[in-house]
Amino acid sequence: MLLVVTHSRAARTSLRNACRTHDETVVRRFGRAALFDDTHHGAFLALRLVEKHGADVHVEVTRPLNEFVDVPEPIRDAVTAYEARESPSTPYSAFARGTDHPSPSVLREREL
């Protein structure tokens, strides 16, 4: 997919118009950003916005996260345990303390 992010009012207006006109190519809208299909048409729309608005439009190629391939099992286990915690107001840092679950600092240090 193509993530298109706009940084000016004019670029947001153009993005909104492109999304309304070509909804078959839009995967999802986020206000000042949108996901386009990774098709030639999606690339055409994204690059047209870049051509019109220059640095006010940023385009990235994205891929969906496959949690079973991209995320290590200890992280998935920590998520499952944290969501099943007894007290929903317990922050993760307190929950993970004294367990085998990774600490927030370890989570921040490691890349996927």
C-alpha cells in the first residue's frame, strides 16, 4: 500500500478530493493521510499530489504487519497477558516488573 501524508491545507484539500473521486483506489482515510492501493493508479494519484504540492506531500510504501512473522513470540505473549490483567488501570511498566515479559525500555530498544 501507499501511505500519503499531507502537510498543508491545500494538500489536504487535494487529497480529500482525490479520495472522493477515486474511492476504489483508497484503502483508508485518516484526515491528513490516506492509504492507496499499491497499483499503478494508486501511484499515479500519490505522485500527482507530490507534483502539485511538492514537499507538502510525503509518500511511503507500506506493508501490512503479520504479527506471527514480524513480531517475536515473547512480545505476543506479553500482549496477551497484559490484556488479560486483573486490573485494567495497571500500566504496562508495573505489570511487566518482576515477570519474564520484556520491560518498556527493552521494547523501545529493539527493532522489528
